[in-house]
Amino acid sequence: MTPASLQGGGPEPTARAAVVSVAAPARSRLMFQSQTSRRLAFGYLLLAPAALYVLLLVGAPFLFSLYLAVSDANVGEPVAKFIGLENFRSAWEMDTFWIAFRNSIVFLVVAAIFKSLLGTSLAFLLLQEFPGKKLIRGLVVIPFTLPIAISVLAWKWMYDSQFSVINWVLSRLGLIGQYGTDSWPIWLGDPRLALLACIAVNVWRTFPFSAIVLLAGFTSVPLEVLDAAKVDGCSFFQRFRHVVAPMIFPILMIGFLFDTVFTLSDLSVVYLLTQGGPANASKILPVLAYQIGIQAGNLGRGAAIALFLVPLLAPLMFLFLRNLKRREY
Amino acid sequence: MATAMTLRQKERRRHLLIYAGLTPFVFMAVFPIYWMLITAFKQDPDLYRMDNIPFWFNMAPTLKHFKILFFQTNYGAWIVNTMTIAAWVAVITLVTAVPAGYALARLRLPAAENIGIAVFMTYLVPPIILFLPLSRVVAMLGLQDEWWALVVVYPTFTIPFGTWLLMGFFKTVPMEMEEAARVDGCGYLGAFLRVVLPVSLPGVLTAVIFAFTLSMQDFLYGLAFVAPGDQKPVPVGVPTELIRGDVYYWGSLMGAALLVGLPVAVLYNFFLDRFIQGITGGVGK
């Protein structure tokens, strides 16, 4: 935001200010200064509740989690001792940790590929004008708007080991065998399928988000610019490559970063579908952190595992921040 | 005349192609919802047989699953909890985010933009990093195992989002209105309360809606902080209490999920564009 936009843009405020100063010519500089400080005091007063809330319940807990990670804090034992990097070291030496780490990365990358493919095609379709567009758009975004814990339940039922509707269809199509045979996939119970099944739910939930973000990007490109490029003889591809892509890049970037943060840190899909099983096949870092921190009561080690997400997320946050700031000017 | 016909035909063919392309997406998005809906009304024997086509009722529909839900589980209590939590969260979000958004957008505070971005960045700190330390905070406040814990915790993401959203909104209110009010003798507070707030009502309403819908998107905090069966909100209670061991009451589960999920989804649907605008920083239309 530039100073001009802060003032609502345009010359009107100064004009108004001139009127004010004509109306009250006696106002001294001192008066003006006290006005400014009154405005600032009022501003900080308004800002204080939100800032305090965020500092106390996000900032402080974040620092506290750093402290937990270097302590032997336990649910049963309120007094924690400093144990240095012991929690990180023991996580580092845990096989499950590395499985979860690898699964988290696989989850993120595979899901990102599919949701961007689906999201892009959907965005191009929704870019067209056709009757009933609003309704169709409303239907297509349902997966994203439905509370996640609730939609995962529908998937759990569709992945049921015996009464899975997916298997029913596949079986009728002759693609898989009968229930009880080896060719009847048990989506959540087979170590080769469990992670994929969880990824599918994440893709299902977030492809509308990718599409809508892309759409927001496309519609932010002014038609005049496109027309100008057309007049200048740019082909469709050239227009896309040199006009649309650079213009929508910042928005895409933000959408992508958002999705990465939420995909990487979401525990509900895996927790509700498989709890990370069978035999850790679908274990991801958030689930591991929850199981160790809350279920096993080892707050320190749980916090350490959750903090391993920070090096994964920090570069993204940084990019996000830079992107956001650059666009403002 | 003839060319007009072919034009229209061409248009129609284009539409048909688009519909054909969209069909798989609509199917993919809606099928799980349809499947929940039909499951919720099917009789148990109808759910657990493989020999007939499962996409429609093979036996008469039933309300039995909903009866179980309301008379044999805490579902009613969960709905009340969910609504009360969301209402409190909305109130807390409003009284903090509205003034903060206004201050950052309009009062020319030094570094207002950076403060705004910093507040918004906290929205990106994932709950999975905060839930363990917050569990200690909740215990310190003596709120463990009560839904009040969630009232305290949910604003950690609704305030940053709400502040950011309202900041964008207040920027669109013409500055002259405020200044005119000030010339007419209003103080800063008066100008804010009497002039800016009334014209910003749609933005304030949007923030309330998000406080509601975002609180219902949570699962982790509810799972970690609230253990007693009757204190849970719906998105946590349904998957943790209605699944007992290996026994699944699929009909009741789906009914419970839909009854709360669908209204939230519909509400969110109407405000989705605002949400996207919010996170992409208000660019685009």
C-alpha cells in the first residue's frame, strides 16, 4: 500500500484539509502535533486487543514450543528439565520419524501435481461463459467448503473394506475381482494403497481451491491488456506466456504457498482414515507429532517433531512475505 | 437468418462441450455428498448388501439413523456446543479485528502495512506447531476438557484473518466521509462508530461468517483439548464418539456429518470469493 492509497487516493483529502485549515486558521503547529499524537494513540488503542491476543496465543506459544522441544516436559509431570537437543536427536534416530518425513514429502508433491492438473483444467472450463455457470461453480467447490473432518467420514465409508462403493463399481466393470479375493483392494488396510487413498482425499478437497485461485488470477488480467497484445499480433500462446502468466504469477504463488502450508500441516485426513497405519505406511509428521505429544504424553518430543515442519515451511513463508510486499508497491 | 441459426447452433455446441468437460468435475465433487445423503436414509440391511445396485433405495428409506443420533448420542449437545463456540468466537473476533483492521487501514500508523502483514502471517502458523504449547495454556487457564478451551483458541486464526479482511474492506471506504464527520465535530471514535462502521457493515458481516465457518473447519484443536463426550463440537464429536472400536454406524455417521456440514458448506460457498480475495491480498475482482 502506498501513502496515496492510505489517504484514500486522489487529491480530495488535501483539498478537504485545505478547507479545514481555512475554517480554522488559528490552529497552531502544536495543535496539529497533538492531533497527530491523539490519532496515533487512538490507533494503537484500537490495535491493542487484536495484537495482544495474537501475541499471547500465537507468539508466546510458538516460543513456548521451542522451549518444550528442548525440555523433557510430560503430561503427567508439570516440572520440565532442560535436556538440550535430546528430543531432536531421538526423533532423528527414530525410524518412524523418517518414514513420516518421507511420507509427508510424497504426500505434498503427489497431491500438488494432481490438484494443479485438475485445478487448471477446471479453471479453464469455468473461465468460459455458459448458462448455469454459477450453479455449477457452486457445486464444484463443495469439497473445499465442507468441514474437512466431515467429508473425510464420507471417504472412510467409500473406502470401507467390504462395502466400498468404489470397489462395487470397479468390480461390476470387471476391473477387480470379488470381495475376499486378492484383487479386491482394501484401500485403507493395504500398506501400498493407504497413503495414496489419503492423498486422493486431499486432492479431492483442494482441487476446487486451486481452480478458484487460478480463476481469480485470470479475471485480474484486464481485458484491454489482452486486446492490446492481440492487436500487436501476439498469438494465444504468446499472450499466455508473456502477458497472462506474469500477471497472475503472484496470485498463483500465494495460493500455492497457502495450500502447501495447509497440506503439510493437516492431520485430519490421515488421522481419521488410517491413524497413520497400516504399519506406519501412511504416517505423516503431524500425525506422529500428535501421537507422541498428546497420546503418549511426551510433550517435549512431540513439539520437537512438529518443529521439524518449520524448516520445511519457513522458506515458503519467506517467499509468501516477499511476494505480498512486492505486490503492494 | 440462416447465419443466425448456425451461430446459435455453434454456441450450443460450445456449451455442450463445456458441460461435457465439467461433468466429471461435478460428479467428483458431488458424489461423496450424495453418497452420504443416501446412506443416512438407508436401512441397515440395505447398506450392507452387495448384490443390488447401491445408488438408490432397495428398501424403504428410514429416519432410524437420525433417531439414534438425537436420542442415543450427544449429537444434540454437540450442535449446541458448536453454535455457542462459533458465536463466542465471532464476538471475540469482532471486538478485536474490527478496531484493528480500522486502525491499520485508516489511521496512518507508522509501519501499519508491516503490522498488517505480520498479523496475517500468524494465520499461516499451522495449528500443528501450536497445539502442544496451547494445551499447556489451556491447562493453565483451567479450561481443559471444556468447550471454552476452543473459544479461547479459535480466535488465534479468526483474528488474523478477520483483521486482514477488514483492513482491505476499510480501505475501500472513501476517506472524505470520515473527514466530513470530523469537520462536523465528531472525534476519531465518533467518526469510526457513526460513519465508517455503518457503511462497512457488509465487511463486518463477512468477518462474522468466517469466524463461524473457520471455527468449524478445525479438527486438531478440538481433538487435542476436549476429551469429554458431551463437550465436543460436531466435527470432532462425530468421528471420535460415533465410531466405537470397529463398529461403524454408517447411517448415523453420515447423517450427523451432513446435517451440520451442508449448511456450513452452503454458507461458505457464498463467501468463497471473499475468502480467496482475502488470502490473495485483495487483488482481482
